[in-house]
Amino acid sequence: MELRQIALMLALARRMAPRPEIKLEKVEAEIPRPKTEIRYEVDRTISGAGRRTLIDETGKGELSEFVVVAESSSYRVIIYVDGKEVLNATWSEINELSQELREVNAFTTINTETGEVTGYGFNLINVKWQKSFRLEIVNTSTSSLRFKKLMAKWEVIR
């Protein structure tokens, strides 16, 4: 027998050999998808020494952006990530931090006609967490404080 005949016989034998049966099973699973949350409040007043919880989430997530603008700098921002306090600072302390971190920015708003400061703002971006996230604003003065804007956008998988 020639080599060519042997090769043809082997190829034919492979085609005729029983093949194992492959069974495919359909598996259904829900893929968790992030849910986008947006909170936007204007002209919110917090009483003297009062606090406001803006975000209190469980699950894995990311804060895309948080912005607060108040009539005075008499407030504190407290942030907990996965149960640990990661930020507890007044506007003045945040203003110092913002010189060093690009994710944190303190700013003032100014009346263009008078040059007078009209607001004290804080912006925070890109904070990720695995289990939980909590963001609170505390009025550090004894009188009521008006917040011109409280805005947050985040995604969470619950």
C-alpha cells in the first residue's frame, strides 16, 4: 500500500468513528448592571448645627461628581467609603486640600458687578467603593445655612 492510500484510509476511518455527543445546557443568569442615580437640590436650608445625608448607598459603585455651593463657608463634608471615614473637613480645609488633589476642588462664586463673594463651593469627582458609600453635609454654624446647590451623580450595583 502506498502512503497516499494509507492517509485516505485514516481520514475515512476518522469520519466513520463515533463522536462523543456534546450537550449544551442553557444557563440563565442575571448580570448586575449599574444604576445611575442623580440628586439635584436647590435652595436647601440646613438648620444651625444640623446635618443632611445626601447619599447613603450599599453595593459597589462610583461617585462621578458631587457639587455643593453654600452662602457661607460654615459647613463640613463627611464621606464614608466602605464603612471608613475618608473625609471629614470644613470648606477651609477642603480649600487647602484642593491645591494638592485634582479630585477635590474648593471654589468661590463671585458677583461680577460688585466683586463680592456670593458662594462657597466644593466639587468632588471619581470616588469608587466596594460595599458602601455615605456623604453628609454638616452646618457648622449655630444659625441656618442656605445651600444654593447640592448635586450628585453616581452609579451603584445593588
